[in-house]
Amino acid sequence: MVEFMLVMPVLIILLYGIIEVSRLIFIFASVSNASRQAARYGAGAGEVNDGTTFYQDCEGIREVANESAILTEFEDINITYDRGLTEDGEQVPIVDIDPNPDSDTCPIEDNLIQNGDRIIVQVTANYEPIIQILPLDPLTIVSANARTFLISIPIFGSAVPTGFRAESPTPSRLPTSGVPTETLPPTITKVPPISGTQGIRTPFNTLPPTLTLTPSLTPPPTWTSSVTPTFISCTGVTNVSHGGLEFSNNTMSMSIVNNTGHRLTAAQVYVEWNHDTGHDGNDSTLRLRQILFEESPWSGDIYAPSVFVPAYYPSIPTGSSTIEFIFHQGYDNLDGTERIIITIGTPGCTNYPIDSSK
């Protein structure tokens, strides 16, 4: 009994310490999991039932975070946004949005968001010991998690555009077989009985001739190829290359060099630009109004951070050429998202991308 009384306080403190440390680790895991799951929910593509995008569904994001609140209650759930990180690890802010996780800027306006932006969810909880036996001070547990979300997703397929015209091959050889001629048997003629003779008839039957098949085979003509197929390659010596993006007034352009020796056809044209803050002035927006590329112009009015140009399949001539994207006012501010991707649909170069970022 004496020995047990001496050991019991140490044993109780040890068991209580194990419980408190386990509780602390559990609360830390709950906070970390809450920020991670909430950021995943906010980075989801599409819309919730009421038509709100996931990154704007502030209540939904907080509800997902609170589902991980076990053995604790979260003090703060902050939601904010940025444009990713630089090579030095510094945050790239969005105009009028504080990227600090300690701030809450949800919901954010549609016209401020573009491809590659991130949602940041920070969850905070407080830890206090149940009984102040051990010298454990109250702790503030903070976990922040970021996820990149997309507004539009480029999808490059292998379908040949409607503007492509394939070569017409000569039809294959087709032998001609003889067609048998069939002679039908003649009608049997019966002579009526001769006068004075009772019931006597003399039929005259002519048997049908034997069926004769007379095939007439015409030898096929000699096949001559009218088109000599040439393998088209977009790499190696006969490659397709491009220059960097250039900006002048309201025009974004890129030079293209086609060394294949063949006129190629584009299957898709994709472009990204600083649509919301690209111009200095009261109206900072940039709307894509026109595309000029050799003999294949395009006209329209698009306001978006990125777009697949609809129903536009220009031809890429041999040699050097330049594609120009013209906006409704001057392109003054670059934000690093500018990009042009032209996907080739000509057989031999199918799905080969001319990507300004590479």
C-alpha cells in the first residue's frame, strides 16, 4: 500500500499527460484536415445547386470545414484568394483583394478571377488543458491550405476541323466477272385432234436447251497512283516553331515559322489575356474584337480570361507568318497569364501545339 501510494501520483500525472498530448494532436489534425477539405471544396469546378460557383460559396466552405471540428470548436475560418506564388515564394495579389490568410474576402467578384488563381482557407482553434496539472499553456492552432481553381479548361482533341480537306485517293481495283445468260424454255404447243379421229392428240414438246454460262472477264486496268503521299512532320528539321509574344498598342501578336513545306490547318485556337485590368483608364477591361492571320480573319466580341475562339480554323502557310489578336483598347498591363495555343489538325501533325509559353 505504501509503495502504491508513492507511485500513484506519478502514474496519474503520466496518464493525464498522455490524454492531454493526444487531445492536442487530435485537435491539430482536425484543424489541418478542416482547412484542407474546405480548400478542396472551394476549388471544385462547376456550380452548387443555387448557381453559385464553389469558390464563392462562403457558407458551404465553412460548413465543410466545421465537419472536421471534433473535440473542439473553430474560432475563425478565413477565406481569401491570390494569383499563386512567384519563384521566390511570394504571393501574387489580385486587385483589391488582400491575400493574407488572416483576412476574409469571400465572396469575390466574377470579373476578378482568372485561370490559375488560388483559394486560401485558414482555420484557427484554441487548445486549453482540461485540468491545470501539467505546465501546459493555452495554444492557438492555425492551419492554412491553398488550392488552385480553373475557370475554363483547354481540351485538345484529335478531331479534324471542318476546314481540312484530305487528299482524294484513286479507288481500288475492282475485277469484272461474267454474267451468265439464262434461256427460258419455250411454251409447250398442243395440236388439236384431227377430224375423224376420236380423242387422239399428238403433242409436240420441245425440250429446253441446256443452261450455258458464258463468263466474259475483262482484265482490270493497270492501277496508277495519282497522289504521292508525303509524310508530314512538325518536329526535327521540318518543324513548326514560333516567336515570343509581342505587344503594340491594342495588339498581342506571335510569329510562326512553318518549315514542313505544307500548308497546315489549325484545329483549335486558344488565347488567354488580362481581361479585367489590362488597360489603364476608367475602363480597365480588354475585349477581344478581331484576329488577323494571313487570309483567315475573325471578328467578335469576347470578354473572358481565356477562350477557345469559336468556329475559327485558320490555315498556317509555309514560311514565316504572324497571328495578331486585336482588343478594343490599348493593352497596357501584363499580368503573366498571356498565352496563345494553336493546335494543328493536319494528319502527321495532329494535336501538335504551337504554345507561346514553351
